[in-house]
Amino acid sequence: DLITAAALLVRSFLAAQTRPLGFNPEHLIAAEVSLTSQKYEDLAHIRAFFDMVLERIRQLPGVTEAGIDDDLPFELEWGDWDPFFLPGESRAEPGRAPVMAAQSVSLDYFRALQIPILRGRGFSAEDTAASQPVIVVNETLAKHYFPNEDPIGKQLIIYAMHTDNKAPRT
């Protein structure tokens, strides 16, 4: 039994090594930054800090693209999953709602990781805290929740964002 389990583990590991990542890992550098100072307790100061960091990174010799994500790829933890529902649906019971891994990314994130936008658009400078929230969803979510429909312009209501009644549009 132990040999069988070890063989299955090795087979799974090798299969995982050949699966596409969804982004181009060539020539990427990743870093994690934690802001612990009290001056970064509000969102405006946090955004200003990361805008400054991103601008400085872009000015480094040899840098062609730069982007920021609030979670490194494959670093998602259970608390990073947000329940959501579709307009017209009632909220599911706790623990029964579908969940999505919502991440905040900079404008150039998809270009920096060479992640193609298959339909619609990425984020732009017009997408601000004051504008209608927008999201980019992956193909799996779009096909599952909007089968035989165009997902562009559809809404998802994310429980964590539901307090201001602005449903993000895909």
C-alpha cells in the first residue's frame, strides 16, 4: 500500500509539472511586501505606496512590464475565497454559496504575466474606487455561470462587496 501511494504521489507530481500555468513564468520576478506601519492603515495610503513601488520597478534597467497582485500565484489560502451570487438569486446558506478567488491586480498585471484576455477588456485607469466595479473572470467561471450566454456586462454580487450595492460587471 505504501508503494502504491508513493507511486500515485510521484505520478500526480509529474502531471502537475506539465500542466499549463495560465501565465508565462519566463523572466518573472515575484516579491511579497507586507505593510506593517500604521501609516498604511487606509486604502489611499496603501494604493499610493504600491503605485510608487510599481513606478520605481518600471524604471529599473531591463524591466519591460510590471504588475502587482495582492496574492502571488498559487498562494491563495482558504480566507482568500469570496462567496458570490448572481442578481435575481437569493443568497445561499452559509457554506453553500459558490466561491471565487478574488484578487486585486494592477492595470498592467495581465500584460506583465502574458495572460491573454480572451473576451472583453482588462482594467483601465478609468476603473477607480468611485466607478462601477468591474471584474475579469476566468473562462471556467464564465462557462459555468453564464452557459450559452455572453458573460460581458453580466453581474456577480460578491458578499464582501455587497454592502454598497454596486455589483461588479464582467
